Amino acid sequence: MIIEFLLPVLLLIFLFFIIQHKYFFNSASISKKVLLVGFSLKAISAILFGYFYKTGILTGGDTYMYFNDANVIFNTFKTDPFIYFKLAIGTNDFTPVPAYLLPYTDAMHFWFDSSNYFLVRINALIRPFSFGVYNFHALVFAFLSFIGTYNLYLFFEDKVFSKPLLQFILFGIPSIVFWTSGVHKEAIVIFSLGIILSNIDRLLKSDYTKRHVFYIVFGLFVLGYTRIYILAFLLPLMTALAIYKRFESSKATFKYFALALIVFALISVGIDWLSPQHSLLYEIIVRRRYFVNSFGNMSFPVEGIPHNINSALILIWEAISNPFIRPLPSDCDGVLAYLASFEAFVLLFTIFILILSVNLKSLHKNPYAVFSILFGLSILFLIGLIVNNSGAIARYRSIAIPFILIGLCLTNKKNQKIIQLFQKN
């Protein structure tokens, strides 16, 4: 009992020390106080994240499945370290499973799911240091998320007109802080996106070393294993951003991104045709079918697979609207759900106000604004296409919303009135 309290406290003190003294967390545009408060909010959120799932306030047990599967792997460390490393860093999702691994793979949930098993791997590597204390894992994930968030700040800090507003979007919006901090994929997605984009920025500015290239490759690898479809959206948009920076033609900024997305779509169609087992469309259909068939407390009815133009239009409208408006009050089954519904309304209203303030001519000439908005909207559209559960939507959109909000704040000084309103409040 003592170790369950003492170990997370010692880790928290150590992480505070790193943030306070490590040269990496040393941007002149953000104070150590803000960083310490930002990490504190993430640490609290990560612990609450686990508590809410453990007590049933939130439903769905993936976070504890990752943790428990990691325990299965760690238990082999005492008897046969080879098996531990084989399960922790070796390949998975293959058959037949060797007889010496079967007792362990049968006891786990995600052996045949590489994306989820990647989270098991991370927890298994943490497990030798955690002594089986879940909150130790929660703080490690919170810190990884904090590193990613800080790197996103570094990516955008010289591109926005209001750094306090950028700090609030990344470190202060409740749903973004909460859903990206726990022992789940969102923390790792934020970590990898931050690592990729901050180092890409150095690459585009020709101010880089081999270390920055390594970090980019590492971030792409982690993102690909965690959420492959986000990587699929990121690569063409990142390529368009690099092309723009190479030719610096502001009159054609949007054209670069449109061309990149068209090429990406054609490549996806080509892969579907030449290699059906790697079909992106098939993957979307499988994941949508999974959600539709797994009806939960906050699930809602959606249009089925379209068979005519009318049903296709309904499906598209649902894919566009649901990620913004869910959970509706009618979806809610508890206090947290109603808070999420209220925040969704506030975020939608904020986005609407920002859109009214945007100078469209300035927006389509700003490559970072176009990149951020298209990236965020792409993720939201796919969420709307696949997911029919308001709780899952609230978690998944925590990755997309900050990019959309930041993108709408990157346009021009016409947004200053909106920014000043936020600062006064």
C-alpha cells in the first residue's frame, strides 16, 4: 500500500525536477511556471483517467488491459528473460504461435492487434521499474504526452500572434488535457506528433542535425504503430508543407495541399486495387463495423452502408457533424458526459467565432494554417465515418481539435480581437 503511494510521488518529484532544470524545456516564450502547471494538469488527468475506468465512471477497460497484459509479459522476466524480450520487443500477430509462447499469448488480449499490442509493449518496458503500480505507468504516459505537447508548442510558437492563447489551447482545454494524458493511445499520438513536427520544422529551416532526422523517423515509426490512419493523413500534408517551403510560392499554397491529398487518394486507390489485404477502405469498413456492432452506453444510431445517393449524403453529413456536436445532451448518462457535451458546444461556438474572424485570403496563403486545419478536419471526418459512440468521439477528437483551433489563429491580425477577448476572460 505504501509503495503504491510513495513510488508515484517520487516519480512526480523527479519529473518536476527534469522540467525545471533540463535545458530542453527552456523556450523563452513560455515560463517554467506554465510548464509545471501544464504537466501537473496532465499528471492529475492521467491518474483520474485510470480511476474513472477502474470505478466504472467511464466504461471500457483498454487502459487496464494494456497494463495487465504487460504484467503477463513481465512475469516471464523472472523465469526466462529471453521470453520477456521476445514478447516485449519481438514480432507479434503471427501464426502458428510457438508452443513456448502460447501460455502467455493466450493470457493476453491484443497479441493479434499490432496497434493495441504496441501499447502493451510500452507498458511492459515500464513494468520493471513500476513494481506493478498503475499510477507509475500513468505518470510516465502523462510525461510522454507533455513532451509531445511541448514540442507542438515549439512547432507553433513563432507562427502565432498570441503565445498565451497557444499555451491555453495546448495545456489548458480540459478535454485535450484529460484525454491525451492517460494510459491510452492518445498520449502516444500526441508524443509522436510533437516529436515529428518540431523536428520537421528544424529540417525545413535548414537548422538541423542527424539527431533531428532520427527523431522524425522515430516519431513516424511510433505514430504508424499507434494510429496508422493519422500517419496516412500526416504524410501528404507534411509533404505539401515541405514543397511549399522549398518553392515559397504563396499564391499556390492551397494548391500544394490539394495536389498532395489527390495524389494520396490515388495511391490509396492503387493500393486497394493491387493489394486488397492492405486496403485503407477495407480497414475503415472493418473498424466501422466493429463500432456499430459494439453498442455501448453512449452509442447512437448511424446510417448503414449506403446503397443510393441519398443514404451516401446522409452518411457524409453524419461524418461531418457528429465529431463536432457529440455528445448531445440526449447521449449523456452521467455528470462527466454532460460536461463533455457542454464543452463540445463551447468548442463549436469558439470555432464558429474564429471562422467569422478569418481572412480567407490570408488563410489559404499561410501553409501552416492550411496544414493544421486540413489535418484536424481529416481526422475528425474519419472519426465521424467510423465511430458511433459519443464517449469514443470525445476521446478521439482530442487530437484534432487543437490543430483546428491553432490553424484558425494563424491567419492574420484580424483575429486579434478574438484573441484579446480570450485573454481578458
